[in-house]
Amino acid sequence: MKILISESQLQTITLNEVKLKDGVREIYQDNNVLVSTIDGGELNQKFRGFVQVKNLTNQYMTILVEKGNQWGNRGEEEIEYDKAPIKSYSYSNISFIIDPNKQQEGGYNKTNFNLTYFIKGNRKTINVNYGWFSAGKKNNLNNCKTDRGYDKLKLAVNWWKNWLNNDSTKSKFGKTFNYDNKKVENQFNIYNKLLDGIKLEYVYDTNLPNSAYVSPSVLQRMNIRDGGYNIPVTINCGVRDNDIVSTMTHEIQHILADNHKFHPYSDNIFTFYKDMIFTDKSKELSSVKDKKSNLSNFLVNTGFKPDDVSIIIKNYEWRLENDVHHLKNPNEVNSELIEARKALNLKPGQDITLDMLIKNVDNDVVMMIINIWMYSKKSITQFLSQQNSLAKTTSPIDITGTSNLS
């Protein structure tokens, strides 16, 4: 039921921004009600704000929440509250969705709505504001270009050049494909041209899961005659990235492998990796949940610290539920392996060891390698032996077509 309130009945309260403990701000208080909130900070992703209403009387209280005329101009979306009466000295929450990415320009914002409370013989309307700051989509994109720019790309490119132009890398590559020195040098010259021609493009899309991706096209692959593919790495500024250099290193692997794979395995990845791939994700996830104790003991017996085991299992469960693709797709597995080698500061020819995994569990990239090993169902010795061998010359699949690669 909507209640009409006249101008004389509408009482707009000037807010006293009193700071309470734990960062809570008191919006309004009288003898009947206390309204408070914790304001949002600098927010770039869609979020939910909360305002709390406390009934200070010994009677039941009902509330009515009405959006103001400006609702939605700052990215406000849904607003929800419990319409049931609030018991004496109890609380009720008002929550609302805000998407700051709908703003082109940033700045400090106050999301406003009218809160009317009713108790027997008393009614009052309060103008509530919830403060938050947004850099805005336009400013976010500009900041992103600075934070994830060509200086970071140069670091990733240099890492690849150091690895590719190492004599041991070239020697193993030649032996793998039975190429003479001239053919090896020609291919590695192409790799270097690819590296020199990589460009950056920027999008802002919070609906995409990836912070970066590449999409080589047939036309771009033909541009090698002009001195490089100029294949872009697309940076998605709508998704946070705590290590953009590692991400760029990962994406560059896709570009290089698209020209010439590093290892002549079968193109049928499900045949080549049949002992590593489990197609029934729900069965695998259920198995983990049912056998946590056994898995925990297995990890401890392998050498992982007991305090780290629960974190490893939680990460593994999340991957099985949300991102099994990166656990079983050989191309993604190899990209993760390249990132891990970079994170561990390994030189060409050096191996990843179990001790490195144990000591670097807190590194996200190393955690991913641990999860990939768990998914492989191989012994740690067999897994590291295989991956170290592949890492010295490999990219798991020869990518073709124009689909996005994450």
C-alpha cells in the first residue's frame, strides 16, 4: 500500500554525520528510531549498500521506503526492505544495488531515498543518504591505461624474449621438430617479430570474467609480411587484475603458439591428455567434498603444511565449481605453467620443484599449479616431471580460429 504524504507532513531532516565505532555513521535518531549505515568507499564494481533501522520503542513499528526522483541517476538499481513490522528494540535492514560503472564521470555521491516510520499515533519521514565514491567509467578507463600500459607489456615481452632467445631453448626446439639451425633461427625471428608487434586495446566490460584476452584473426596472421602480426592483447578494465604482467605473459603465450606450437603432440587434446581430464565436474566436486579428510591427509603427506591444506582445498573446490576449464585445457595449463615459472624467477632449463610449491602457496599462480596437479590425479613427481619437460619447449595446443582465448 502506498501512502501519500503532504508537504506539511514531509519533514526533511538535516543529517548529523556522527561517527560511531567501527565506522558506522548515525544518519538520524529521535526517541522512536535510530537510522545508521556504513558508507561505501571508492567502488568500481556493482555493490550492495545497507542502511539499518532500529526500533527504540516498546511498540511494533512499520516502515515505508520510497525512491527519490533522482534514483537511478548514479547507478542505483534495486532497493529492498522487510515490510513486516519491526519488533520492539529490534532491527530491520534496507539494502540497495548500485552500479557505479553506469557513471561516465566519477566523484562523491549521495544516494538518497525517503524513509517513513509508523508507530501508534506517530509518523515521520526522514531523508536518508548513503555516501560513496566512484572514479566513473571514463576515469577508470584512463587510470587503467596508466596502470596496465605499455610499460607492463614491455616487462612481459622481455620475459618471453629472454626465454626464447636462450640457447638451450633453441636447441631443444630444434631437436623436438628435427629442424636445422637455419629453420630454428627463422622461426625464432618470427617469434621476436610477433613480440615486437603486440599492441594493447582496452575495453570496459564487467560482464566478462577475464581481465585480458587475445583474438588472433586470419587477416592479422597474414600481416607477418609487413613485419609483425600486430595482434592486440585486449585489456578489460572492468575486471581487476593484481598482477597484470603475469596476465600479459599468459596471453602472449597464446599469440606465439597460434603461429607455431612448441611441442608436436596430438592435436586431439582429449586423446593426448586422456589420463589428466575428468569430464564430469559435478562428480569430481562431490568426490572432493566427500573425501576432504583423505585429501587433507594426502596433501600433508605430500609435504604441504597443515595450515595451508584447508586453503588449497577451498581453492580447488572453487575451481571445480567455477573454472574447471583452466584445470584441464592443455593450452590454459601451459599458460599457467609459464606464469608460474615467471613468478618463481626460473631461468630456461630450471625445473619447478615440490619445495617451491610448498613455500609459495600464498602465490595465486603457484596455487593454480597445485590445483592443476590435484586435478591431474598424477603423483607429484610424475606431474612435475611431465610439466617441466613440456615447459622447456611447449604450448599444449595449436590454436586456430578467431574465438577469444582467456
